[in-house]
Amino acid sequence: MLDLAQELTRWCRDGKAFAVATVVAVHGSAPRLPGAALAVDEDGTAIGSVSGGCVEAAVYDLCHAALTDGVTRLERFGYSDEDAFAVGLTCGGVIDVLVTPVRADDAPERAVHAAALATAARGESAALARVIDGPPALLGRPLFVRPDGTRTGTLGGPDALDRAAARETAALLDLGHTGTVEVTYGRETEGEHCGEEHVTLLVESSQPPPRMIVFGAVDFAAAMVGVGKFLGYHVTVCDARPVFATAGRFPGADEVVVDWPHRYLDSQSLDHRAVLCVLTHDPKFDVPLLTRALRLPVAYVGAMGSRRTHEDRLRRLREAGVGERELDRLRSPIGLDLGARTPEETALSIAAEIVAARRGGTGVPLTGAHTPIHHDARAA
């Protein structure tokens, strides 16, 4: 649901009723991961996707039914080898989908959904937990949890359940993970402990966009800004030359910074999702910048240049005290071998390498290969 936060927040603000179908579990091969959502409003407008097209029509009908009767549903869709046109995933996988109505006549739950969606839409950290396995009366009940563990709403059970769920949800939010978690909590009757209960939650985590910093205000950087925004990054262009580092040359960038690259990098607090693209291929910029970048716990560090430039860069970095383990992290020459020539093609090759590094892909053609199509992002 949170992956549609911008659109759903507008629906909430406009007072629209809607239903959201969210992938809660994936078994085998499937095109979308847990958290992927399709939403349908009271006018029949649909946004999002849960399967890339395989079961969208059936899920659309379920959303309509949930809007009509107000009942939350958990449905399973799988592969049908008896009828290629039956409702099923032709890729051979199985997905479980939670269909949740968000109607005006259920003000408390709607308020919880609206608060979580608005927070995610503002680019702030938010997590939404919903029951997907447990007592039927609790199915789909929402709990909005913030990074500090404070919560809004209730899962409908005892307070012990909400407290335990908030702890588990905050932990997943801290990691930036979306997935399922089993919560165990104590059951009490008239103040006496009567044993333990278990529920399974789908926890959707939404965090601010990851950072992409492009060093070097060159034509290739302009193309990288476009592809970085397309991939969902907050993109900064940094260059020490004010004549080149201007907002007019990079209108799509979130920030254009005039500063020495290494000095700007020193001023930033970056997390493990950040990617750094060094396009300057000038030793006076590259060496001090990469000396610092390769020691940061970021997701990707790539540097542009020919193979001769790369060898010279390695020599200079070693002379600057950069160790071999740190040098092994450097993606240089930057990008995958796509035969790229233009800035746009080069940006595509860099983006492909960033995605492969993020998802654990190999970069080899899928045709004739025996590698998985969908990799486990956490393993990567």
C-alpha cells in the first residue's frame, strides 16, 4: 500500500472510498514482491499492480467486492496448467493478496491508513503493519509505526499485541524491509496470564528515497540525473566549477552543489543504500574523493574513465593509502558492457550495474542462462 502513497493520499484528502490489494507473500517465481499493491477507488479508477498483468482483472473484481461489503479478504493466486487463460500466474509462482477496504464509514481505520500514507508521501520513514494470519476479526487491521516505535491505531487485540507488533515493526522499518513477521504476545483474562497467542503481520516499510550523488557536471551527468530519478533516487550533482554546476544545466536534479567533491562528501551522512557515481575522471578530483568514498558503507561506488585511466587511478589510490579490499569495491570502468556510446546509453549501462549490484544480478543475458530472473534482494 505504501508504494502508492502519493496517489492514495490524494484519494484520502478527496474523501474517496477505495480498496487496496497488497501482495503479502510470494512462492516461487512471481513478478512483484511483497508490498506491491493495486488500488481501486469508488469510481472504478485503478492504480498500481500486483502481478504485472497475470491476475489484475480478478484482483480488480475483489477490490470492487471489498468496497461494496466492507469485508477484508486474503486470496491466493497460482499457476494453472489446465487452462492457460484461467486466473493464475503463468510464470509458475503463487502469490497471496490481502484486499483491504478503506471506506468513510470506518473512520478509525481510515485515519490510521491516511496517517501512514501521508507520512510516506512526504518522504518520511513510516511502517504499516496489518494482520494476515490470526483471529478472523483481526484480519487486515492496521497499525502505523514510526521510527521511534510510537504507534497509531490498534490491531484489535489486547494492548500486549500492539506493543509486541510495534517493536517488531520498528525493527523492520530500521532495516528498510517489507515482509512478514510472526508476533507472539501474552494473553490475559481478568489480569491473569493465560498463555501465548500468535499472529502474522505484513509489515510495509517506507523510507526517504536513497541518495545518488553524481560527481562531475558533464553531459553524462545530465543523463544520469534522468535515470537516477527514474529509479527513485534523490539525485545530487556536485562539481567544483560554478560555471558548469548550475540548476539550468541539470533541471531534473534535486540538488546542484558547487563544492570540491571530497569536501562535499565529507559533509554528508549517507546510509547503506547510497550510490556514488564519479564522472570527473580528473585525478585532482577523483583521488581525494575516492579515497573517502571507498571507506564508506554505501551500496555502490563507480568511476568513469578508460582502462588506462583506471590503471593510473588505482596506482594513485594505492599511493594515497587505499587498501586492496577497499579497491575491490570500486566499479571502474563504470557500468556494464552494453556497447554504449551516447551519454544516455552510458547512463543506462551505469544504471544497469547499480541495479545488478543492488539485487544480486549477474548482468548476463537471461536468454539461454540458468540464473534466477528474480534475485533475493536481502541476499544481495
